[in-house]
Amino acid sequence: MRIGFTTLLIALSLLLGCDNRTTIAPPKFRVAMILPGNENDKGWNQMAREGLDQIRDQLGAQTKIVTNVKASEFASQLNYFAGEGFDVVICHGFEFRTDAAAAAKKFPKTQFVVGGCPEDVPGVIAVDFSVRDASYLTGVVAANASKTRTIAFVGAMPIPSLQACYDGMKEGAASVKTELPVKVLPALWTDSWDSAAKAKEKAETAIGAGADVVFQNVDAAAQGVFEAAVEANKNRPTFAFGCNRNQNDNAPAVILGSVVLDVPRTYREIAHDAQGKAPRGQTLTLGLAGGYVDLVLNEKHPAITASIRQQVDSARKQLLTKKP
């Protein structure tokens, strides 16, 4: 009986050992995000955080986010997450490109992503949200809506993506043939992504120079531009455009539309494609095609006439069919 009982115990131990080996869970897919600003800024950074939320909720990934990261801390944050074995590290902003390239060379098993970057970055997925075409559409609207025949652009910094906003608006305005041509003021830069006071001051400068339509891309500081437009609108019709998020409801009396970037979808798709694959370097240019960037009109605003809608639709179709 002893021999039989011992044999039974050995058999049970082997069986349990097999069960333990088969229940080991696969490594968790992990994605980190580094933001240069506030994750609740109702603009550029919040859209990125919403993308990370989708990665967690829809892909089942383990996620980690750090916010308000200064330029002097970029390299250390990148090295930390890669060193901890995160599969994907998303750096949300053009300013990360140099440190991300260095990290990709040091940690070849981690997929690094730099959002808002129109330049090739070795070993990194660079995402260029092509805003020029959607900004072109704002120019079409502005040229039709302006009574003073003067329009303006207020941006945070003269980086490629914001320069593209200005250039696109200027080109779109020039495409509208009217008896009196539209004057586009030189771009005004605030050197800040979060100072509403500076944004308001620059918008007031543009309005004082005769502009009655102001397109902005100053992220969290956008409310300053809207406030300037609302105050000026008490004396003469004055309009503004939102950017990055749909900001049409922020100041619906003056906002004619918003250039909207689908950042959450973009990052979710990149993370999905990165699962189980070797890191790669690639530049993705996303714009009107596929609906990654587009102008969303404020349909409730009385200045958005049927004629303007028709012109915007026509211009969009032309932009979508043009050769690269």
C-alpha cells in the first residue's frame, strides 16, 4: 500500500507541474507616453492621452504616462521606459525627435514614436499630421467671411507644422477670387503653448491691424484668442478658428470651424500594428485622406453659408485628388 500511495503522489505532482507550466500568462504588452504639457489641456496633449486610454481599453495594454516633461528630461524619460522593457514609447511632439533617435539606437527592441514630426527620424516612427490642406480650407472660409479683407494667424512657435498652418491658410485665401483680394498678415508667434494672455495679446494686435478673422494654433492658450475675438465682435464682426481638437463650442459666437487632428485613432493604430513586431523606422504622413486631419465647420454659425459649404467641399475634393 505504501508503494502505491507514493506512486500516486508522484503522479499527482507531475500532473500539477504540467498544469502550472501551461497557465503561465504571456508578457503584457506595455505602452508608455511622454507629454510636454498637461494631459487635460483640452488640446494637443489631451488628444494624445485619449489615444493612450484607447490603447489600454481596446488593446488591453498596460500603460504609463508622464506629463509636463521638460526638454532637459526627455532623454532620461525615454531611457527609463525603454530600460524597463516597455514595447512602445510615444513621444508627443516634434521637439522629441533628437532624443528619440538616440534612444532608438540604444534600445533597438523598443518601438519609439514621435508625433507631430514631419522629418525622418532613424529607427523611429515619425508621425506627420499634415495640417496644410485642412488649413487651406480655413483660408477658403476666411476669404469669404472677412469684411475687412484682412486675416491673420497666431501660432505658438515657428515649427514646421505651425508654419504649414499659416502657409495653407494663406494659399487657401488666395484661391478665392473676389473683387478685393484678401490681405494675410505676417504670422504672429507667442513663444508659448499655454499662455492665454500672450495669445490674447497677439490676437488683439492682429485685430488692431485690421484682421477680422484669426486662425490660431496655440494649444492650451487658444482661449486667449477666442476671448480677443469675442470682445472685438461686440464692435464689428470678428471670427476665429480652432485647431487640433474640435473647439467649435468653446466660443460658438465667433468660431467658424476647427482644424481637427484624429490623434487618438492614430496612436491606437500604431500601437496595434506594433504588437509582436520588430521596431522599425518610418515616417507616416496623415492628412485629409483617411480623415486623420480635416476642417470641421461650425454648422450653427450664420456666417457659414451654403455657398461657403459648397466651396469648402469642392476645395476638399480637389485637394484629395491632387498628385503628391
